[in-house]
Amino acid sequence: MIKLVGSLCVLFAGGSVWWLQHQEQRRRRQVLAELASTLERMETAIRLNRTPLLPLFRQAARGRCHEVSQLFERSAAALAAGRSPEIVWCQTVSCLPVSETDKRALSELVNALQGDETSACKGISLARKELQNSLSQLEEQRPDEEKRTAALCFSAVALLVILLI
């Protein structure tokens, strides 16, 4: 009976690890997709409406996932306080669940946003393309990654259950 309970606990732990990995990959794809979408809207708002940076950040923060919303809310708060948003932007970008390449592209974006319309649009376009490339790579790797994660988790669980029995 104890071996059965132990085996069930190991099975549950392996399933939990697999689920957490699956959710992390999903969250990473969601953040990348929302960042790319937000940057596209920002670029349009700058070109068509010539929207200033503070209202632009506030608009970008609305209706987004927590990480993306937090990035733009903190930057808007820094601007409203009369500070440069660079430090806040870079700190918040460093906490995003994206690759280092994407973090670098987003960190460079804040300097371009403080320039004129042309440089801001170019910077946004470059960062958006980088994020979209990363998102498409994650989508391409998704089936293999899911298979690999499932195989690893459940193989380890099977081995432990066999050892327990």
C-alpha cells in the first residue's frame, strides 16, 4: 500500500513538473506575442497620431498580460514623475520571461523612443521584428519541445515508480 501511495506521489510530481514547463513555455509565447502586438500599435500611434510618449505608454499598458502591462505602467509612472524611463524600463525588461536577445532588443528600444518620430518608429520596428522572429522560432520548436519535455518527465517518473516497486 505504501509503495502504491509513493508511486502515485511520484506520478503526480512528474505530471506537475510537465504542467509547469508547459505553462512556462505558453507564458513566454504569450508575452512575446503581446509585446509584438503592442509595439505594432505604438508604431501606428506614433506615425498616424503623433502620440506623445506618456499617453503612448499608458495606452500600451491597457488590456495586456501582467508582465507587459507592468513594463509600460512603470515607464509611464517614471515619465509622469519627470524622470527618464530608461532605468525603470531596463529593470522591468530584465524580469520578462524572454530570451536575452529579446531583452537586449527591448532595452535598446527605450533610447530610440526618446528621439524623433523617425528614430522611434525605426526602433520600434526593429524590436518588433526581433520579437516576431523569436515568437516564430518558439512556435516552430513547440511540438518538439513539448514531446521532449513529456518524454523526459514521464520517463523519469516511470523509472522512479519501477524502482519503488
